[in-house]
Amino acid sequence: MENLICLGIEATAHTFGASIVLGSGKILSDVKETYTNEKGGIIPMEAANHHAKIGLKIIEQAIKDANIKEENIDIISFSASPGLAPSLIQGMKFAKDLALKLKVPLIGVNHLTAHLEIGKLLTKVKNPVFILATGANTQIIALEGNKYRIFGEALSIGIGNALDKFGRSINLGFPAGPKIEQLAKKGSYVELPYVVKGMDIEFSGIITKASDLYKQKKASKEDLCFSLQETLFSMLTEVSERALAHTEKSELLLIGGVAANKRLSEMLNIMCQEREAKFSVVPIQHSMDHGAMIAWTGILQYKTNTDYYKNLKLEDIDINPRQRIDEKEINWV
Ligand code: AMP
Ligand code: MG
């Protein structure tokens, strides 16, 4: 199984990715292309058309970069859930066409599970509390029994989208996260609401308040960027600390596009040092949506359920746009 060759295909939203990964965990190639538009939002049908157009080229490039031939592929995995249906369908189409052609097993992967598994592979962390901090998702997750359970989450919008929304209101363009991080370096604190409800966090009221303060000329961009980071990141740090205490785990792993933010890592690291826990961050190119995370999770699923996947018929495989991470059984750890 160490030499097993898996092609992973990612297509849940903006990004179409393809990657070749070995059963040992070695990543041989990882190619992706991301749909964009001028406003920075996503029009689901446009993203799907983008994927339809470039999908084959990306897959062929991944095979070429890995220095293998199509016939060497042993299994194929694809992002089956959750995500935008038009994007998921395109990914599945490429995956099924190729699985049919090569007569190899096809494995549907939960995209959120894949973010966690690639994080563990690359940081060598064993059984952490995960913070998934992407544009759309903000969840505190840990393995309990045979499920990745969500211990706390953002109730309305995810942390990246919250930062982007504020960025739009002060004309920073998209994505605003990196620009907010730079502006924050020149700011000082103005008071903003702090909204933690049990283990959950709520960003949207804070964004409205910060945007209003800017419109009313009561605070500068820099001060608002600084205060927003301090507030949102403190909220995330507070619930992460509580999840560490509750689960009695001693590792914290930060994943997602927002993991690029140095101040967020600094705050989480300080909290972990105080608890004698180990803090790790997933390298940014593997924190974003990409094919290697799908390939690696496909390998894990295949290794633990080989006969099931060998006998699975293509027509019984489908997408599930709304599947939550805690619906999926984890039997490989
Ligand atoms: P993802 O959804 O995981 O692809 O991550 C994209 C999100 O990460 C967007 O909302 C970005 O604004 C955000 N982001 C990227 N870099 C940074 C940064 N340095 N600080 C804060 N947010 C960031
Ligand atoms: Mg993602």
C-alpha cells in the first residue's frame, strides 16, 4: 500500500485541483487553478464552467509533474462533499470518466475531513484540537470516538468572510485578510463587541459595528483593522482553549486561509505555551483548497476499507453538498 498511486481531484468551490500522492504520504504533484471574478464573490455556475474548461488540463499536468503515466494510477478520489453543487458535479464528472477509463476504484472524500488529514500528515501532529479558519468555515474540531466532532463554530459567517466583508466596507478589495493584517500593524485599540456564546462565536454584529464606526468617521482604518483582529482572534483563542481543556488534548492545529495571519498564530501560540500544549500551523499552500488533501484522504479511506471501495459501483457514488464533518465515520485513526 506504500506505493499505491492516488489521483485526488478537488472541486468544491473556487478551486479546481489535481494531485498525485503515494500511499506513503509522499506528494508527487499538486496543481490547481482558481476561478476569480472582479467583484471577488463566487457565481456558482461560472465557477463550474471554469472547472469544466480547465479540469482536464489540470489533471494531465498533475500526472505529468508526478512523472507517471495515467495507467499507473491505482485509485482516484474526489471531493464529494460539502460545497457548491455545480462545482462538485464537475469534479465528480472528471473523476468518474477517468475511473471508468482506467477501471480503478473511486473514493468520495469529505473536503473538511481532507483539510484536517493533510494538516496532520504535514505537521506530524497526532490527535489535535483543530481550528479550521477558512473564508466560509470557522470550526473548532476534535476526534471523539470515531467522528470528527465540532466543539464550537462561527454562527453566521466564517472568519475569512467576516474580514473580507469589513474589507469591502473600507474599500480594500478582495481578499481583504492580508491587507487588514498589514493595516493592523499601524493601529491601536478601539472598543468593539466581543461575542462568545458557550463554545460558539458570532462575527457579523462586530463587522457591522466596525463598518459603522468607519462610516461615521469615529475610527481610522488602521485602528479598526487592529481592533478587529484583536477581537475576532481573542474569541477564537478563548473557545480553542476551552476545547483543549474539555478534550484534554495537548496539541492545537490551525488550518485554513486565515492561518496565514501571523497575529492569529502568535495569540494561539501564547495560549498553548501557558497550557503546555503544542501549537502547529499547516503550511499555507496546503491550508488552502488543493488536490493533495483529497488524494491523501482517499488513500486513508481506501486503506481501511479496501474491499468496500473495490466493489463500489460508479453509479452508486454521488455528491453530498451539505454533509457536515461529523456525519462521516473516521475509521483510519
Ligand atoms: P480559504 O477559504 O481557506 O481559501 O481562505 C481564504 C480566506 O483567507 C479569505 O477570506 C482571506 O481574506 C483570508 N486570508 C488570507 N490571508 C490572510 C491573512 N494574512 N490574514 C487574515 N486572513 C487572511
Ligand atoms: Mg476549503
